[in-house]
Amino acid sequence: MSIDLKTIKHISKLSRISVDDKKAEKLAGDLNSIFDFIEKLSELKTDNVQPLTSVAETTLKLRPDEIKSKNIREQILKNSPADNEDFFVVPKVVE
Amino acid sequence: MDLVSKEQAEYLIIRGDKEYEVVIGLEVHAQVTSNSKLFSTSSTKFGAEPNTQVSLVDAAFPGMLPVINEFCVKQAIKTGIGLKAQINKRSVFDRKNYFYADLPQGYQISQFKDPIVGEGKVILDMPNGQKEVGIERLHLEQDAGKSIHDMDPHNTFVDLNRSGVALMEIVSKPDLRSPDEVNAYIKKLRSIMRYLGTCDGNMQEGSLRADVNVSVRLKGAKDFGTRCEIKNVNSIKFMQMAINYEANRQVDLIEDGQKIDQETRLFDTKKNETRSMRSKEDAHDYRYFPDPDLLPLEVTDEFIDSIKSEIPELPDDKKKRFIDEFKISPYEATILVSDIEVAKYFEEVVAKMGKNKDMKLAVNWITGELFAVLNDKNLEISQSPISAKNLAKLINLIKNGTISGKIAKSIFEDMINGDVDPQVIVEEKGLKQQSDPKALEVLIEKIINENRDKAIEYKQGKEKLFGFFVGQVMKNSGGKANPQMVNEILKAKLQE
Amino acid sequence: MSDITKQTLNSLVQNIKEKKLSSYEVTKSFVERSEKSKKLNAYITEDFSNALLKAKKFDDSPNFDLKLPGIPIAVKDLFCTNGIRTTAASKILNNFIPTYESTVTQNIWDEGGILLGKLNCDEFAMGSSNETSYFGNVQNPIDENLVPGGSSGGSAAAVSGQLTPITIGTDTGGSIRQPASFTGTVGLKPTYGSCSRFGIVAFASSLDQAGPMAQNVEDCALLQEVISTYDPKDSTSIDFKRNQYRKELSKNIKGKKIGIPKEYRVDGMPKEIEDLWQKGIEHIKNCGAEIVDISLPHTSYALPTYYIVAPAEASSNLARYDGVKYGFRSEGQNLIDMYEKTRSEGFGSEVQRRIMIGTYVLSSGYYDAYYLKAQKVRRLIKNDFDEAYKVVDAILTPSTPSSAFKIGEKKDDPISMYLNDIFTVPVNLAGLPAISIPAGHDAKGYPLGLQIIGKAFAEQEILNIAYAMEEKIEFKNKINDWWI
């Protein structure tokens, strides 16, 4: 399995992390050795095996339809990088 | 240049001698009626100040975790039952990963491979008969927040109040073939959910939105064409316009020998056209995987049965009962059951009419006069200025001959301003119609005597003059003469 | 009173309850020692003045019914602490001050504990040597320029160096047990679902678990009693009857069957590790327990499985760090530009690498071959343990394939770094509890650990086995305060 620069650029776009060519090359190298290591899994036959998503041995607990969280706008916006009392502010989306 | 085929009311796009059929599938997003959100305990109320209904979980702070709302699960199952659909006892929540300013987690919790509700169906009442539209599935997912682009030239403002509200995504099979069918389908879905109380269907408030999938193919073709998705259309009118535009666009491309790119588009409500969404090209890779913060949802037969027992009479059944019990036409019944509030109002009027009901009057006054007023004032029937009780009274007054239909209309106008008991208005204004044959005879004889020449002309064949005499009688009686009796007596007297 | 900071947690609790020591005295001692120990770089955020105020307040109206009465405790900087900066050792949360508390730390404060400060770790818990922290490396108290292990490196160093009597870490692939082994301390990873994950900065949701890191087994058991509770705010929290771990601690493990998995005898394993393991086996026998040879056939697939599952979940968990709501933001020309700059500048290289791996294995066309495959192999690994537990009560293995290595030694070789977790990772994949206890030293004099893995919810059992072995091993951590 060979991960090329094009793939690195694609993944970095999906994960919203910018890469220049130098960084992309290093990443490609790292990922390739990691994936060589991971390839080992293909040795195993797993056609009839049920995937395991969670080891928590319980069922999903349902909660009652109660409003417990009140207006905490100040708390919510306190840590935001922009200085606005009502909204989160981000640079315009290019649609 | 869309022309509809002259033979049937079939929606086809015609180019020369080629007929293209339009295949439509809808993904409807319906906001679940509940107090709190799907995975957090914030309120879901519409119209709050920005970011005042946002919890730490909604804003995706570090270490926050989702906990599912039992009522939302019930609402989804209830809706599934209303869609005559398969309820899946085991379903899984998956993360749909993408980045957007109004998606604080960087993923949406949704259901991908194992939704809570499976296949079902919806019956539409179309002018040329009933049509069955298949439902592919219904699943629960989180709604996103709101991005506001027009408050600042350089920035987008984000309000997370809506972030995390429960949505039901209802996916139809590609069974729809025209904007009219889409209209009927949305209205039917909305009606069912309002009957069940699972979604209020308020499109202006955004409770109901749809993504519209459109493709075209030559009429009679077996394979589907490439489809385009028009995202987030929030009114039926826009859906219809978008479909019309898109279908024509696709046909034009095909006729031009071009391929249709499978893509996501927006409907521009100012230009009335669809256009491609630039930012979504790589958003197709949502990298769905089961949410490790949640376990599979398992519901028991008992749980489902208890929900079944809460289901009220649904529109299709109510329609059947209205036809059987009240002997009204299928067309009338369809209108009356389309909205649960209308059906409730109608049944209340019927009940309040007591013995000797006049169904026809009830149907006509509600679907005619009352609907006109509600439309004019932009009111829901639940906000009707005239109560069912008083409308029933008005109808009874017509039925028992106390007033004429015409007088009733003027009383109705008065009632709009304050839901007054019509009996009171009749008494106060002395509007009782004159139904005493002897008094009418006297009046009519008087009128005929005053218009001898016209009476002779009438007898000689000028039948149009009948209207003149009726008019005179009505004028002289202050409009209160009983019209049927006037007709009978006048006819007889003029022949003498 | 002899050196306060040399006392065990239980001894300090006892002394405070008996009024032989005040909370203020105890807290002051740890504060002073911590202040002298900056070279270890164990702390990211110190809260010493507040700690002393709280200690005074405790002394003014003490409650000796509490399990940790007036005890100062520093915690890993992955636990959100209300009003106190919580960074996850990352630039992207450098200025983040939570307005809420994690369940696990709240449990500690409810039982009388007092926050000393937030301890250094690998960035977002990704690492095995505490060399990926934005706030710099942590030094192992055992020797200069030695890694303490990771990701809970700061925690391990703090306990080992006695800057705090006890602490909590998190373990996703070995991040409590491996640094415990490297620093000569005891580290417990409880059963998945035992401790609440609410308020802990998430790395890999199906693997993360908080746990105590202590100087001895008894201390570990006491803290486990405090932190393990059912939490309805965490959907993966399990409502089971929890033991009173310290109260029910027993050295009697007669008749217990302890499994020795042959697959843990890896190629090229240093002889010292093998010898340590053998010694452990002898101790088990001396305690009256029985040794059984078992097989965990899919052991060698655990690490590759982990390096698909953990990054996949992490890539999604870390998507929320986007500069919009909190944390570091780098200005961009538009939204996407802002995201990309913020995350490239805010995340360190190891974190970026793992996010990329995770994004890739979940991406279209690769999901089946990688993520789905890994989830299937995970099932096989869990089945191995289920089978083994039909014949044994617990499993004994080495904790790590080597002792602590030098800072910088493995930094450029990710695979070599990942191999540190070879014995610990299968446990997280199966969701089982496991404890690492210091069991000996290598030729360099650096500590080595043995791991006892238990059945699900059998924390008491493995604590007991550890307790029994601890007595036989008589391990002495050689701390010479080289950094002071």
C-alpha cells in the first residue's frame, strides 16, 4: 500500500490541516511505514466475524425529555476567540 | 420550454417528439417536537435569543458526551408507525464527519447503515386516483446551528440554538414524478406528523425542510438517469420551482449531448434557478463510522406496543370514517382530514349541530367561507375568529329557515370581528327572514301591481325579468324575504 | 513527622484523620517539593496558592469521614477542571479555561481532595514518552534525560518523584501502565465503563479510561474507590456494583489460576524482561496461586488494530478543535483557510500524523479494508480473552518490552515508539482492567513492571493479586532527587 503525495493532499483537505510539499513528503513517508506495519491485519481471515464497536457491556440508556440546561450564553462564548456577546464569529464562508 | 402532455395530467418535459419523465426522490428533514434536544438537555423552543439554548454538549466543549432523549426515540417510532413502516428494534448511531461553522463537533450524529425505521409507504390522493409513494427509511439525527452571512461583510455569525435539535430524516423512494405529486407528498407527510404530534410541520420556522433529488429519463426507460441533489429547500413552492428548473436543465444538457454530473446544488430563490454548490465537492466523503460515545439503540416489543397504543386516528382512516359516517364525498373528506386541526374543527361543528345536521352546509361553510377568511388573514384554523360552536349555530339557523344563506353571509362577516353568537345578531338586527307565505303573497302582489307592464312582458316570454321581480321583492323586504318561497310564490303569481 | 512527601497516601490520610498532620502542613510540603522540582517539568499549570487556601479552609472545618480528607493531589492535564486552565498539553487549548469539572475529578474533590495543579502529558494523550507535549518533555525522576513514559508522563513523574502523593492518569493503549512501569510506580487501568469519561478530553472514545497512579497498591485501591462511579452523563458508563477496593483488599490469592500467554513472549524480547516475568511467576506460586499456560492467538495483531481504531476515533474527536468556539485560532482569509491554519499551527506533529491516519482509514474506499477490518480483529482479540477466562482468573505479563529509554532516542521512529505499547494495547481493545506493578530493575538500575490483567469488572481481583505480589517483590524505587 503506497500513499502518494496526492493522497496526502486529499486527506489533509478532509482533515482541514494545511500541508506544504515538504510536510506532505514527510507525512507520506511516515504514513507509508505505519501502513506497512498495519498491513499485517490482512493476514487474518475475518469474513464471518462480527465487528466490535464497543466493549461496554450494556445497552444505551435513554434519558427523560427534561430541559436541564438553561441559558449559559456567557459561559459558552467566554472562551471564544472573537469578542462578541451574542454570536460565534468566523471568517466568511465562500459558498 | 416545458410543455405538459396534452393527453393526461402527466408531467413531462418535451423536446420535439421526445418525452422525458422526471424522477424525484425527497429527503425530508422534520424537526421532532420535544422539550429538549436529541443528545443534550437544552430547550428546543423556536425564536430564542441567539446562543441562549446552547449547552456545553451542544457547543462541543472538550470532554462533553451525548446522552439520548427517550421521547425523541418514541417520536421517531411513532412517525414510523404512521408511515406504516418497519420499526427496527436495533439501530446504530453513526458520526457523519465534515467541517462547517455551525457544526461544533465537526461531525453530526446521525444513523447510516442501521436506521431506527425501515421501509414504509404513504398514500397520496391525486386528482386521477390514489398513488402510493414508498418510504425507504426514517432515521434520527442532530440538526446543525445557523450561520448568518448577511450581518457583516467579512464575517459569518453563528447561532447554535438549533444545534443538536432532533431531526427525523424521512427518505422517500424515487417514486415521485411531478411537482404536484411532491406537493401532495409533503402535505401528506406533514399531515401525518401533525396528527401524531411528532412534528409541527411549520415550514416558515424551519421545522420541515427537504433535499430534492431530481433526475430525468426518456418516458418508458427502465434505468434511472444521473441525479442531482438540491439541498435545503424550505417551501413547497420553491421545491416545485426547483424541480421544474432542474428537470429542464438536465434535459437541455442531454439534448445537447452532454453528461450530467452527479452533484449537489442550491436553489437560488432570487434567480429561480439551481446552481452548483462549490464547497461541497469533497464533502461527499463523510467517513461514517459508529459513534463510540453511544451504544446501539435497542427497543423492545413492549416499548413499541406502548407507542402504538398512543396513535390517534390517522388521516386515511379518518377520511374513510368521514365518508361512511357523514356521507360526504371523498373529495370533501380529503380536504377536511388534510390537517388535524381542520378535522377537529369539522367534527366539533358536526357535533354542535345536533340533530338535523346539514352536512353539505357544514362542509361548504368551512371549506368555503371560513377557509377564505383564514387565508385572507393568514391564520391557522386553531386561530379561527369564529368558534366551531358558533359556526354550527349559524348553520342551524340556515337549516331551520330562520335566515337565508345571503343573510347568513352578512352575519358571518360580523362574527369575524368577535365570535358573537349568531342568534344574538339575528335578534339585535332583526334579520329573521320573512317566511310567512301570506305576508310574502301580499308583498309580491304589491310589487306585481306596481310593475304591471313588466309582468305582462314576462308572461309574453321575457323570462329574464324574473330576476327583476325577485330583486324588487328582496329590496322591499330589506333582504329578509325567504328566497325559496319568494321564487315559488312569484312564479305562481306571475302566471296568473 | 518524617518527610511528609515520602509518606504513602494511606499513611497521610491516617495522620490527617488522627490530627497528627494538618492538611495545610501536608499541602505545603508537596507544594514546596513541587516548586523545587521544576526541572522535571511535570506541571503545566500550578495552582499552589489556591491549594494552600483550600487546605487552610479544610483545617478550619475538617471532615474526617471523607476518604481523601484535605489531601493535595495533582492531576493529568486531560481532566477538565473548573476555572483552572486545561490544555491537553496542546497549543490549541493553551488558553482554555473550562467552566465545568470532570466527573472523576469532582469525585476526588467531593472526598476532600485538593487540587495542586495540572500535570504534563503527551499532546492529546498521543505518545509513549511525554515527548509530544507543547509544554516540553518531562524528565523521569529515576535518572536524568530519561523519558517517564507516556502519555501520562507528568503524572508518573509526579508520583514517582513524590510531588504529589497520588494522581490520576488516562489509559488508551497503555498510557497509565507503561509510564508506571518506567517510573517504578503502580498504575491501574480500570474496566472500560468503570470510570466516567465525562469532562475528560477525548482521544479514542472506545478505549479511553481514567485510572489511579500511585506509589503502592493500597493507595491505588483507595483512589479507585473514589473515582469509579456510575455516571448517567456518560452513555458508556456502566452501572455495576463496585467493590470497596481498599477495604476489601486481600493478599489471599490461594487457588487463583493465573494465565501466562505464550504470545507475549515476543521475538527479540530482552532477557531481563523474560527473567522478570519468570520471577513474577515464582512469586505467584509462592502466594499459593496456580500458573496455567494459555494462548491469546491474536496478540500480534493488537498493535496494528489499535493503530487503526484509535487514530480513527481521534480524527473525529479532534475535529471540534477548529478555532471557532474556544482555544487557539489562527486568522484566515476565509473559513477553510482559518481551519487549516489553526489546526496546522495548533496541533503538534504526532497529533497531526494520527489525525491523518484516522481520516485515511475512515475514508471512502478504505473503510472496509482498514476500519471495519480492525473492528473485526478487535472482536477476535476480545474472544481470545473470553476463552482464556474460562480457565484462568487473571493473566500475568510484562508491562513493557524494555525499561525507560533516553529522551530523543525513539522520537524519529514512530513504529519503534508504538512498540512500547505492545503488551498494554490488547487490554484496551478488550476493555479489560489491568494493573502494572514495579517488579524489578534492569541492568541499568531502571525499573521494570509486571502487568496483571483481569476479567471485566474484576478490579478487586487484580488489586488483590498485585497486593500479594507486591509484598513478595519488596520493590524499592531508587529515587535520589537528582533534579533538586
